Amino acid sequence: ISVLCDAEVAVIVFSPKGKLYEYATDSRMDKILERYERYSYAEKALISAESESEGNWCHEYRELEAKIETIQKCHKHLMGEDLESLNLQEL
């Protein structure tokens, strides 16, 4: 895989008896693991930011939906419709 894909490869194997076997291409194992942690952390941060953004969009959508409903009611009243539900001060 390393030669065919020109990739750094790290393999960690634990035997049933608990023996540890490891293999790393040109780089050392600790450098590959450190790189993995950096990329893994960055990906998790990106996913977290995306889900946070989605939550904000949902909240903003609900607020805009409520504003549209209020505007539609006001528009009806301005057009002289549905006036029975208004009190004297609202009229």
C-alpha cells in the first residue's frame, strides 16, 4: 500500500496473548500517530462547528417564520380583514 499509493502506513497489532507488533513506513510510528491526532482533532472540530451552525439556522428559521406570520396578520388587518379579533386600542 505504501509503495502503490505513496502513503505513510502504520500498523499496530495485538496478539491474543497481548504481544504488541507494530510497523511504520519511512517515518517513525510516533510521528504518524501525532499526525493522525492532529487531523482527527481538526475533523472533529469541523464537524462540531457544522452542527453548531445547523442549530443556529434552525433557530433563525423559527424566528423568521414567526415574523412572517405576524406580518401576514398585520397585512390582513391593514386590508380590513379579520378585524373582529382586534380590540379598540389595536384598531
